[in-house]
Amino acid sequence: MQKVILFYKFTPLADPEAVRMWQFDLADALALRGRVIVSPHGINGTLGGEMGALKRYVRRLKEYPGFRGTEIKWSAGGAEDFPRLTVKARDEIVTFGVPDELVVDDGGVVGGGLRLSPGELHRLVAEKPETVFFDGRNRVEASVGRFRGAVVPDVDHTRDFVGELESGKYDHLTDKPVVTYCTGGIRCEVLSALMVNRGFREVYQLDGGVVRYGETFGNGGLWEGSLYVFDRRGVVDFGEGAAVIGVCSVCGDPTRYVGDCADVACKAQLVACRDCTPRCVAHAA
């Protein structure tokens, strides 16, 4: 049986390159495919493969002192959802472009938003109806699925968030309860800390991200649409009957799919029906 695992751990790493080499050798020996990023702030990975191999990988991962307690999310899929295995060392495990601003200790990110479980999120919204959902993903991801009424920042890449936060567009939210959310939770670990640093007074983060929320409430909660994922699956749904909120950039019909731009010189992804070929001109329009 094949599965996909998603995981991250913020913890100080003195020698990311050594961890990178160990991680590649470990995953490669187990015939896993996917992506792992290592930085001085910790590790972030998505891997697919045989269930037994993934279990052995997780055991070895957690033997490393800094990675003990790493939460592993299991998902449908397998090695075929990834073209290859890549393991890289970078300045950040999530590229916001501010590696020196992020502070990490043995407990994780310092100064981030208060974590909320899916149930705690519902209680917060019931007690404080003025609560604002703040999407920590890019506009394409948000176009096929998002929390009802969420603020979707005008960003194409994670590195665009700092400039967006400092633009003044969201100054009216600094006194409101703001819940940041993203796919598996990692981007909001950083985003919520950046927001606190920029004067937002009541910041939360959805613990475990949309993945955990969907596992808890399926299509019966506050989430609408499909969840974009970074592999060949493209999107996942939390059960039958998920709302379709995306709009094809070519024909204008409702769609849940995201495709690569047909122009080989373009690296953009566009919302498009499977029968349509998305092009940059459609995106620009």
C-alpha cells in the first residue's frame, strides 16, 4: 500500500548540509520520492512511497533529537505523485525572504500566533463573529478553495507576503482577531509571527492547517472548495460533494483544477478545466 506523508519541524539546526545529506541517503534507500527542505530553522517535507518504507523513515527521522515529536500527516497518494526525490538545504524552510527575522528555539517559532485546533477555531468564531480568516497561501491556491469570507492577499509567491503586509492594505485588521491558515500549517507558523511583529494584536494560526481541519469537519464546516496540494494530485477534497468555487481562466466554467501554463517559457499555474489549455494571456486578462 502506498501513502504520502507531510511533516515539518521548527528546531535549530547547526549543520543543515549534514542533515540534508543524511535525509537524502535515508529517503533514497527506502525508494521514497518527494521533496525535503532543510534550513537552520528546521525541516519540511512531503514524501510518497510504500507504507512500510514510510514507517521506517518516520522512525529514523524521530531518532534525531531535534525531530522528536514531529507530527506526521498521512494522506492518500504514493511515490508516483512525485517525479523524483529532491532534498535541499536553504536559508529558510518556507521562503518569506526574511531568514534573519525568524527566531526559532527548541519549542519552535518564537512569537507566533496562538494555535487553534479545528474545534477551538469554531468556538472562537462563535464567541467573536468579527474574526477574520487570513489566507497564508497564494491567489491560485485560494481560488479553488478557502475559508468562507477569507481575506486573500494579492500574492503569487510566499516571498511577496512581507511587502503585502507592509503595504498598509490590512491596517484595519490590526485590532481584530485574525486567524491565519495554510495547507499543513507551516507557512502560518512564520506568517503569524511576521504579523505579530508588524502590529497585529490578536493573531491565531490553524494548527495542522487545512489538512487537519478537513479531516475533522470534511465538507460540513467553514471550508469551501478543494485543497490545492504540491504534487501530481493537484487538489484533494474532504469527501463527496465538495463545492466547486474555481473559475476556468480559459472558458469561464466552474472548475476545481489547476494546470500548468501551456507556454513553455512560463512557470505560472492557472485555474483551468481539464479540457482547457491554460495560457499566460488568459491569466493576464
